[in-house]
Amino acid sequence: MSHQIPWYVARAAGLVAWTLLTASVFWGLSISTKVFRGKPRPAWMLDLHRYLGGLATIFTVLHVAAIVADSYVHFDLMSILIPFAGSWRPVAVAWGVVGMYLLLAVRTRLPKKLWRATHYASFPLFGLATLHALTAGTDGSAWLVQLAAAGAAIGIAAMTVLRIVQSRRARSVLLRSAGSGRVVLQQRVVDADEVERLARAAAQRPREVDAVISA
């Protein structure tokens, strides 16, 4: 029984890491889309988003460490660090390896502009982690895991569509409000909150707004 403990730890830690990652992505989208209409407080919501991401990283490390410690499959460092380096379900494991690197990239502290671009990796990260959970582990065939994966994918897809619609609507409002022809394309605006702020400013003082709106 004792020799099976690392395998059970790896399975449990992997599922918990995926759950926390899903919650972090979904919570981040709920912040950007403002689906809670300011409640709870935005600062508390951002702290929870970071906390969930941090916990997901910790359980991912535990998942990897338990896999290396397990004696059944015999994973070595090369197998968990290099995609397709192992012989056991190489494609399924590769999803997890690439996902691990994306998780580290998202969690790395970077300058704001670079961090914002890197943070979009959360979407492929969720996709790769879900594929890894469904194809690499022995729990992927369980109906409860498949149901959870389907529900998470639908929820995140819906929130992503809402986020895109909100951004396009805000850009459209700004372009209509600043129809005087005095809007100067100077800087790239990718944050929805910034676009909304510029839209309000354009509506009040259309001739004083200098901004760039990029699709």
C-alpha cells in the first residue's frame, strides 16, 4: 500500500491543481467583465484571483514531485521537463509539460505591458491542463471528471465571449463619441476599463481626447 501513496498523491494533487487553475481563470474573467457589479470589493477579488493562481502552482509542483517519486511508471526529470521525452502516454503527458511552462510564465512577475500579453496564456493553459487531465490520468475516464471539465469549458468560453463583446462595445462607444475627427491614434488600448474611461471622456470632451483604439 505504501508504494501506491505517491500515485494517489499525484492524482489528487493534479485534480486539485486543475480545479484551482479553472477557478483562477474564471475568477479573473469575472473581474474583467464585472459580472458581480462591484460586489465583493474589486481589491478583494483581485487578491483571491492571485491566491487561487498561487495555490494552483503549489499543487502543480506537488503533482510533479509525486509523479517523480512514484515507482510504478518511473518518470524521470527528462520526462517531466521535456515534451514527448517519456514513453508513457507521451502526447497526453506533453500537454501537461507545456501547460506547466505556461503556468510558470503566467505566474512570473513581469513589467505591466509584458505581463498583460503573457497573461493571455491563461486561456491555452486552461485548455492544455484540461486535455492533460482527461487523457493522461486514470481519472480522466470518470464521468464526474468529464462533467466538471465540460462545465468548466462552457463557463470559461461564455465569460470569454462576454469579455470580447464588452470590449468591442466600449470601443464602438468611444469611436462614435469622438466622431469629430480629432481623435489621434497614439497608443494601444487593450484594457476594458481604460477603454470605458476614454469613452466617457470622449462623450464629455470629444475634442480633447487623444487615444488609440485598436481592434
